[in-house]
Amino acid sequence: MDDNNSSHEDDLQDSDVDMTETKVKDISVEKNEGVLKEVLVEGKGYEKPQNGDKVEVHYTGSLEDGTIFDSSVERGEKFSFTLGKGEVIKGWDVAVKTMKRGEKAKVTLKPEYAYGERGSPPKIPPNSTLIFEIELFDWRMEDLTKKKDGGVRKRILIDGEGYTSPNEGSTVVAHIAGKYGETIFEERDVTFLLGEGCEEKIIEGVEIAIGKMKKGEKATVFIKRDYAWGSHIPEQFNAIPQDYEEVIYQVELKSFEKMKENWEMDANERLEQAEIAKNKGTNYFKQGKYALGLKQYKRIVKYIGPPDNGDFEDTANRDKILLAGYLNLSLSYLKLNKPLEAIKNCNLALDMDKQNEKALFRRAQAYFNVKEFDKSMNDYEQVLQLDKNNKAAKNGVILCKNELKNELEKEKKMYKNMFSMFAEKDEERERRLNANKDVWNELKDENKREFQENVTA
């Protein structure tokens, strides 16, 4: 009886254990104890980082026998990575996503969530269970801008499929909803070519975000005014004040068809795409859409420009289209007030055709804009050697001569003022020297009297 009672008591004790009270929790997706977490120091607030956020942590990693194999704490340098991007071992992405700001946790990872069967020689043997102490300091949303100025930040709500994102020229299908404060000011389905979204009145920030998304992904995108409309807010969006700083868009990328990459096309396909880009660019340019035209002209160089000297069946046509690309890029950059880029593309055009009148003329304009009037006049004069009746080049020479004359007058005036200033300084120095001389003479006379008085005494 006693034995039976004892056994029964043991059963009761086992069944009474409340697993929810244990400090160690299984946070693995499969609930197979692949990722166990124990909170050592509670974090603050309730927010937790999401996929795509840039997190900042300290960590110490050890084997089951206590051997430390890596520690940012010992290095005295915090470690940063983008959550959910596969930049770290699988278990880290799982664990850090469950942490709060300021939290410190002990995380135990089975091999399949760490370095697996291979390990990471020489420090981590094959099939190793790893133990990490991780402290989460802070995180910030993924900054999608090239400048990293925080102008477009993304927070993933629903992960997308696969590993690829649309590239420029891809046909994308998306749902967008714009919000300012509590007001949704637009919501619609859109289909457009990435890089040409403004044709569908899609702001730059939304385009940038879509270019970083995967099929099926849903995200909240925070967009600063420089990546929205600036001060030119569409009239129908009257819920947005002129002094707005940021708008929020919820974006879902439903599907996309990628534009073929260079390496996926043979030489003749690239030549065909370059010609399409040239025609589209010219169409945009004629409409005054210089930035859109510029994007198309850049594609020409991407498809058929150096260092690609592929096996083109029609090399003459390739050279003709590439030269047109450089010339149109130079003109677009002039329109967009980027003279240095214009000069660069004129030089590339002149490398192909040393006496190209358009390249010389546009380079002359660009040099004039950066106040290099000697170089500008030289290019205008070369244009006149090719076409003595070019009135614009004649006017350019006159303008350059006037500017050079003005510069010379300014220099003369500057030197004149400089010499006057030096002369005044010399006069002032001489006055001071003369004044010091008088003082010195007075001192000598005083010393002489003192000496005589001492001798008399």
C-alpha cells in the first residue's frame, strides 16, 4: 500500500509541474527545443524588433563545456546585423526577434539552428550545441536609401517568398495605401515599370521600397518629404499639410516580372534593349521628363557600353546607339544642372568620335557652367572649325571672352586693393617704428641723466 501511495504521490508531483512558470522557453518555430531562451535581465517596454530592422547587440558564445569561442564584449565592440536577412545563424534571427530593448537572455541553439553538421572549424566542432548570452541594446528600421539618410525606412509585416526582388525595368503589381496621421489619403492597385513609377504618380519612396521587397511581402514604409512630393503636394491630398515631415505607406508586392539581367541576354538581345531604351528616353526627354529620360539613357550604357565588347552582329549600329547614349546623357545632365556629369559623358562620346560637334558644343556649355571659360571657349572654337556658321558657338565665344575680361578686371581690382592695403600697412609699420624710435631716444636721455646724477653723488 505504502509503495502504491508513494508511486501515486510521485505521479501527482510530476503532473503538477507548470511548464509555463519555467524560465527556459522553447521559441523554435517547430517547437522541437531547437532554440531555448532564458531571460536574464528583463527588457523595457513592449516593442520588439521585426524582420528588416538593424539590431545592435553584445554577445558571448560558448560551447556546452563552457569554452568561449567568440565575444563582442571582450572585443569591446557591439555587433550589428539586419534581422531576418540570413546575415547570422538561423537561431539568432529567431531569438533576437523575441527580445525587448535592454533585454539580456541566455539562448541555447541545437546544431540545426547553429552551424549544423559541419560546424565552424577550428573553434566550433561539427554538430555542436551552442550557448549565447545576448544583450539587445537598440534597433532601427531598415534604411533603404543610397545616402543612408533615413528618408525611406521599411518594417516588414508579412514576409515574402523566395530570395529575389524586382530590378529596374521590372513589371510590378502592387497594392499601396498612403496615410498621414489617421487619414488614408490614397489606396489603389498599381501596375508599372520599376523606375518609371512617376508615370503612375507613385512617389520615389514607394518605388525604392518595392525594389527591396519580395513577392507576397507586405510592409509599412515611412517616407520623408524629400522622397515624397517635397513641397508640391497633389491638390487631392488636402489632408497633408505643407509643413509635413513624413508620410506612411502600407505596400503589398503582389507579383513582379523581372527585367532580364545583362548576363541573361546575348549580345543582340542587349543591343535590342539598348535601342528600346534610347527611344523611350527620347520620348521622355521631349516631354520634359529629363530624369526619366536619363534613366533610359543609362540603360544604353549598361546594355552595350564598355567593358562589354560582345559579339555584336551589327557593330556599326552598336557604336551608333552607344554614341547616342553618351550624347543624350550629356544633354540630360545639362538640363538637370549637373555639368560635371555632362563633361564626363561628352568625353566618352569624344573618345568614340574626336570631332563630334554635339559633344564639343555640350562640353563647352558644361565648362561654361562651372566657370572654366578658357576650356569652354576652346571647345566653342573647335565647333566653329567644324561648322563656321554655327551661331550658337559664335555667341558662346563672345560670352566666354566677356567673362574672361570680367575676371581680368576683377583680378586687377583685387591686386590694386591688395597693393593699397600693403602700402597702408607699410605706412602704419613705419609710423610705429618712428614712434618707438622717439620713445627709445627719451629712454636714452633719461638713462643718461640718471647716470650723471649717480656720478655727481
